[in-house]
Amino acid sequence: MFSSVKEIMKLRFNYLGYQILSKYSTRSTQKAICDQSRKISYPTFGQPTYLTHPHLMKEGEVVPGIHLQEFKSRRSKLLERIIRNNSVLKNPTLTHVVIIPSSSTVYMSDKIPYVFRQNSDFLYFSGCQEPDSILLLTAKGDNFSSTIFMRKKDAHSELWDGPRTGVEAAASLFGVDQALPVGEFERFFISFVNENNKSMIWYDSANIIQSELHRKLMQLIKIADNQMFNCPKTMFHQIRSIKSKAEIALMQKSCDIASEAIAKTISVSRPGMSEHQLFATVDYESRMRGAEFLAYPPVVAGGKNACTIHYIKSNQIIKDGDMVLMDAGCEYHGYTSDITRTWPTNGTFSPQQRVLYEIILEVQKEMIQKMKEMPTLDQVFQEMCLILGKKLQEINLIPKNFGGEKLVAAAYNYCPHHVSHYLGMDVHDTGKVSRGLTVQPGMIVTVEPGVYVSSKNQFAPPEFHNLGIRIEDDVLIQDGEPLVLSRKCPKEILDIEALAKENQTS
């Protein structure tokens, strides 16, 4: 045991404290050391850690909810897949180099930054939440190596922008083989490719994350001999599409927060409120339940604005008799939710609103059950159009003599967006994974049928004009019954009406 707190702090200030504390297996010993050392000072990091943010982090986690070992496993899985799928010459001596840049800080005005959001692929494989960093992975045969390039500690920059992890603590914190200053990346890369005269360089040149890094890489790759180049994005997304237990737990929490926030927003809504007030309510309620921020600019659309699918102006007053369509989700420790509910602000659906809502709800429930069959998302969309078309024929929104492709096309005119997309770290997650592939257990998808009745629609009776309804849930694909992660957000008509009546005045 240490003889004094002073000795502890000496170790902590030279960045070995993190490693030394982790050697003590008992929670009480670690807590005693941390409690004493906090009275003096402790090394700072560029993101929360178990030592600095025990209210957010558990022991061994790199980011809230995700353990260090999971990040190591993700990197190994990526390199194993690259080697297994590599068809170029099938050369066992070929060296693979994977380069994944972090995001850079983006400024809204002069030196005022936007809220930083990390490149999802970089965060997924590194756990690092700092800007202007680079993860480099190498594989030669069964020998894997990982290097993270970080900004150096800098007192002046940290005074303005907050603490940095620095180079010395990075290898231990992120579980990589080595950490180097980001300024040494070019020299390191040149040296590596010169030593390995036949390499496959995996880098996404189509989506530029760091412009200066991209420029240098393009120059280096042009002059390098015997180097081949490929994009790893599809493999990134294939791996990311199947969620681990830890990721599912974070996604469930994100969905719980958004579900409760939307339900609360429904309960406080009333005619005469502005869309902006409802926007502020769902934002506030999400943050108060633990979300960092909303996952995207929400759709808060009253009345005919609901027929604009990506309506985000939120500057109208909601009238008595109008419905509100709210499409909102939150981000919780890097994982997003995406939920849509539609409700009458006066607490009662009109006959036309009710019949359309019932149709969308029935269609949505059928599509959720369809997920048990492990279909493709495109198949779900085609079936949705057919079923929706038949139901709209029953209420005379589509001529009854329409059938086949003509019926599907008419339904698509009412619902011109896909019924499902992948969900995870990004709202439209893993875009390189085709919706033409069958879903697999561990995937999380949305199910979101809608109907938008334009006043220009030649088939719709006038009493249906300008009605827009969508119901969207987040669904975990499992063996057997799919799990609706957003189940805490009411959607049955009686529940919706009861919630919407809570804040009505007599």
C-alpha cells in the first residue's frame, strides 16, 4: 500500500495513476485512494473517465456503458474481417493499414464552436471522444497492432477549450498498443509503408473527415510504390449493424428517455401553443432524463405542416382541431432514438383523423410482426405499400378498381418515404448496409408508416385534405418476437386522447 497521499499524487501526475489504480481489485481501496487524491488534484482527461466522472462511468468503461474489452474486440473483429474478405492476390504477406480519423471541431462564428460530435466510426473502434485524432490499425498475418494519434497536452489551449487526454495517458485509457502525437502521423505512416512495400491501405476518401489529413494521405499514396487502396466503410457498417448487449442497453435507455419525453410533451400540449414551445418541451424533458441532446432537429408539425415530411421550422401556432406530428429522438452516450407520434392537441380525434390513425396503427403493428420472418427492409416497404393501399381503398382515398402495381404506386403517393431504416449511433445508421439484405438478430430498425394527404390529391375527399399522420417505433430484431424499444411511448387511440386531455382547460 502507498505510504502517503503525496506518493499517490506523484504517480497520478505522471499519468501512471490510471494504470496503478486499476490494479487494485477492491472497490473500497480504489475509492479511498480516489477520495484522498481528489482533495488535492488529479490528472485531467479529454473525456469522462471512471476516476473523474464516477456518476457516469463504471470501472473498466471507456465511455459510459461500454467496457474497454469491447473496444479491443471491435478492432480485432475488423482486422479479422479485412483479412478474411481480402481477395487481392490472397497474399498472406500483404500488410493491411486501416486509417480512421476523428471529427474536427466546427465553428459557428469566429472562435465559437458548435457542440462537438465525434465521427461515429472513429468512436466505435476507439472510444476516443476528442477531435483531431487518428486511429491506425495494422494487420500482417495474425499480428495486429493499434496506434492512436492524439493532440499533446497544451495549457493555453486547455484553458480555453477544456482538458486534453494527451499522449502519455492515451494508450492505457483506450487500450491500444501505442499512442503518439498527432503531428507524428505523417512520419510514422511513411516509415511504415516503406518498411512494408506491399500494403493495402484502408481509408474512406469519399467522405472527408479531416481535410488536411486527407490532403496529405492523397499525396503520400500517390508517391508510394506497391501500395493498394480500398474503402473500409462497408465493413465498418456491417460490424456496427449488429449491436452488442451493452449497445442494446444504451439504445433501450435512449428510447426510454425519448418515449417519456414525448409522452410528457403530449400531456402538456393544447391549442394555441406554438410548435416551438413543443420543441422546447421535448428537448427539456429529454435532457432532464439524462440525454446529452436531441438526436436531430425534430419535426414538430401542426395541422397541414405535417404533410411536409421534414418540416423543421417550428414557427406556427397550433389551432384547435389540429393534430401535431412530432418526430423526435435523443442521443444518450452516443446512441440515438427515433420516435414519431401524432395526436390531436384538443384531446379528441375527429372522425377523419381517427380512421386514418387507426389505419396507420394497424399497418405499423403488422410490419413489426413481419420482422419475425427476418425479411429485408425493402420487402417490408413493398408489403406496407400493398396493405396500406388496400386499407385506403376501404375509406375511398384510392379507387377500388386499382390493383397490383397501380395500387402500390397510389399508396406510395400517400407515403413517399421508406418504412424502415437502421438505427444506432447515427439516426440513419450504417448507411452502407443495404436495405435489400435480410435483417439479423441484434439489428435495430425503425418501423414508420405514414399517410400525408395533400390538398392537391385528386382522389382524396376534401375532409381528408392536409392531414398528416406517422407512427414510428424503434425495434430490436431478435430470434422470435421483435422487441419494441420505444414501447413506453403511448400510441393507442384511447391512451393518446387521455394524455392529450391532461392539460385542457374548461
